[in-house]
Amino acid sequence: MPSEKIRLHIENARRKAGIFHITPERWAAASARHPALAGRLDVTLGWDADILEGALETAQIMIGVPSHREHLQRRAPHLRWLHATSAGVDGFFPLDWLPRGIVFTNNHGAHGVKAEQYMRMALTMLHTRMPRIIANQRERRWQQVFTPSIAGKTALIVGLGDLGEGAARAARQLNMKVLGVRRRAKKSRHADAVYPYTELDALLPLADCVVLAVPLTPETHHLLDRRRLDLLKPDAGVINIARAPVADYAALCEKLRRGELAGAILDVADPEPLPADSPLWDTPNLIITPHISCDDGEQYIDISLDLWFGNLARFLAHKPLKHRVGRKLGY
């Protein structure tokens, strides 16, 4: 006799870019790739809470974190697993709204390939002083800016999760020396050496480029603050693909205006979208990309759902789920 189907609700938000929407067509394509697992599910798919309350009454699994999360235990009495379609979950903290019996997972693993490609570009652009060259072009100034080979230069990767490992792979491909920093000095096959956060001050003067790839937590807020920015060499650069508050942007802009850093590439801002009157737009030797570094514009949902189905197999086998969000860690 076939087992009873698992009730799954998928919640979409139209305010998000279309590449993040789980449409019926994308769900059907993923189900066709995982037919045995998909056959175990009874699925509802909603937009902007249009059917949310009714779906929560029976849902055992949910993809997509609802914007209104209060009284979730009462509203979703059968919910056992909640999955965020993003890797960063700082916007959902503190998790006082999450009942203890519900496992919360994030989308770790969906971003590394695109991050690696972006970082090859960003590391090369900073090293060749492309922010300065672009500024010269705008001002119709012909100024030859010569730089040495990037091979042998040092990339300091702060955070070695999915994004940081992608950055480390990119740096390795450019024949850079790769130093990693993470909460615990666990080895990485893409880094020459890995250190704990407590060693960051000693490592910053060695860096030709600092890459921020950490989750935003109380521990990492302004991790690259004014004091630590002052430890960098004047010809060093900064790349942020993490969250904006990981760095002190006001101090970073001051150093760029004074010519005390070679340049910066920022893929994240606070707030987003970046207001037209933000001083970041006019800061010299600064390139802004609008939070697009790590998301595949064609296959983000395909990649994400394949990872999710892998976790579903573990759920059905009563195994611990991967990429569980820790209440204390913040990711």
C-alpha cells in the first residue's frame, strides 16, 4: 500500500527578481528530474500569501519563508521543515518566531559556481586598476596605468563557505596565493593556509586583495572596520560579496577618496536598491554591482531545487538535513 504523501507548500514573493521564482514550469522540470521523490509530494504553490493560511494548516514542508512569521506554531501545526531559497538568512534573525520542532535550512551550495566566475573577473579588474581606468575614461583622460602580473599576489578570503570557496578557486586559477579566514581554522583544499578570525589583524597587511564572503552575524558586523582598513597596504583592494554591514563603508570610502587603497568592488549595499544620493556612487576607484555576483540568471531555481531534492531524500530517510541554520551561529 503506497505511503501517504507529504504536504509541501511553495511560497513565492513577486517583489523578488524573476530568477528566484519557483513557477509551475520550473517545479515541473525539477520534478521530472527527480520523479521518485516528487511522487511522494502533494504540492501547493502560492504567491504573496494568496493561499498561505490554508496551505499552512496541512503543510509538513515549506519552501520559501513567509513575510509574516508570527504564531507559526499555531498556523502551521504540522510543519517540520522550512527551507529558505537564499543562502543568507540574516534577515530572518532572531529566530524567536521559529518553533523548536521545525528544522530551518538555507540554500547553501547554489551560489559557488557563479561566485567563482564573478571573482575571477573582480580580482583581475582590481589588480589591473580597472576602477581607475574606467574613471579616467569618463573624464577623457589618457593615463597609462601599468600593473605587474597577478600571479603570486595574495588574496585574503574572509569566510570559506560556498561563496568563499568559489572566491578561493578563482584566486587559485589566477595563480594567486590564497589565505583563508574562518571561525575555526579548518583546512580548505583551495587555500594555502586557513586561520581563525583572531588572526585577521596579522593577515591584513599581507593581503593584495581582501575578499569578504562571510555571513552577516553579530560576530561579523563591521568585521572590516576603520581600524582594520588602516592595516591594509595602500595598493590593496577590497571586494565584498557578503553583506554590506560586514564592512564599514563610510571608512572605506574615506580611504578610497584619500588614495589610501587601490580600489574596491562592492556587490552588496545597505539599503538595496542603493539610493541615488548615496556617496558610494561617486566614490573614486569604486565599482558597484547590484547584488548579482552569485546568482545564476538562467538556472538558479534549477540548481536550488536539485539541492533541495537531495535534502528531501534525507528527510524521507529520517537522516539529518544538510545546511541547517544554527540559532546561535546565525547561519
